[in-house]
Amino acid sequence: MTNRAKTAFSKLLNSMKKLTVEVNDQEICRRLETLMVTSKEDLNLSSVKLLLEKPLDFDPKDIPEPYTQNIRHFIYMVKRNEKQGTNKHQFNEGEAPARERAVAKPRKTAVTSKTH
């Protein structure tokens, strides 16, 4: 496997791990890691960059078949997390995907009143 393919796999896998919420997400990530090691097919780095930049506009059919299920799950994770307001997916071209931050919930403070 070429370095570019390893880079593409790593970028995708890191982004997926950051969006992981459910046990099923972890299992999909493990399967992608296994696929990375065993597959003879390479992932196209430019396609992965497009996926990470605009996951909601990406067509999973643009990625070869052994990875299509993983791409669909990644897109599902992005949609699900955005709907929940947590783990917003962000990707900057010059660096690895930024850490996703949970939306801060306002703290509830108890109001105490003094009575004399």
C-alpha cells in the first residue's frame, strides 16, 4: 500500500473515531482498520479529502466497493451527530481534522433566596 493510501485511510479513520458515539461506530472503525491492513485496493486521497470537507454532499459510490459501507456509516455519523448538536465534523485542508467539540450546555444554577 502506498503512503498516499495510508494517509487517506488514516484521515478517514481518525475522523470516524472522533465522531464515535455508539458501540456500532467503534465496530465499524475496527472493521475499517482491518480492511486497511488486508486490502489490496487503495483509497484515493483526493476523494477522501472531498468526503471530509463536505460529507453531506458526497456520493459513497465514488469510493470503491470494499469501503462503501464505511463511507455510508461515516456520513450517517456526521448527520446523526449534527442532529444531536454534538461532535460537529470539521476538516481543515492544511491539518488533520480538528477536534470535534460538544456543544456546551448552559449550566443550571440554583437560585437561593434569603428570608429573614
